[in-house]
Amino acid sequence: MIYVTRRETFCSSHRLCNTNLSEEENDQLFGKCNNLNGHGHNYVLEVTVAGKPDPKTGYVVDLKLLKNIIIENVIDKVDHRNLNLDVDFLKNVIPTTENLAVGIWGQLADKIPSGKLTSVKLYETENNYIEYKGE
């Protein structure tokens, strides 16, 4: 099995807040990530597709095509956006990095033309990342 990964970056803002909790509970739970006006991250996204190379092309997946799929279905929707307000696939979801990774998976899972989506890895900071491998 060969694993092919495409890396993209984007910038987004969000506020971690559970609308079912009081302001005090949210503040205690999320701390400065619950800032009323939000805060931002420079995210790094890695999308991995696994499979066997096509005998005709030698590709598991054409990386130019994978790049375009990621940009059209994810980056264009989240880059320079407020994850709480502007992103349809995060509506009514606390926009943690965990939930964002799951949402990104949902945007890509049925759009990969060859191979199989095996991982969405999302770096929130240089030291913190989430990896989602499907359910």
C-alpha cells in the first residue's frame, strides 16, 4: 500500500463556545479560546490517500487533481473565514480542531477519484494537531 499526502494551509478564526452552557461555564471550560470576538489560527492540513499505483499513470491519485479537490471543497470554504459563522459544514458544531477535522473528512470522503481517503491531519499550532481516520 502506498500513502500519498497533500499539504495545504489556511487561516481561520473561531470562538470555542457551547451555547447550552452559561458564559461562566464556557469561560471556565474554554478559557481564552472563548474570547467573545474569537481568535485565529494558521492551520496546516494534510490529506492522505492510500492505494496501489495505476499501471497506466503510476499514480495512486493525481496530486494536481487532489490539490484542486481540497481547495474547492475545503480551503475555499474555510480560508479567512470565521468557523462559527461562515462555514456551512460546521453549522451548530463547536469548531474545535477535532470537529473541524471530522468536517473536512466529510467534505472530501466521496470526492477522491482513486485510492481511499485514509487520514485528515490538521495542525492547529506547531505543537498541536489532530488526526482523523474516519469512523
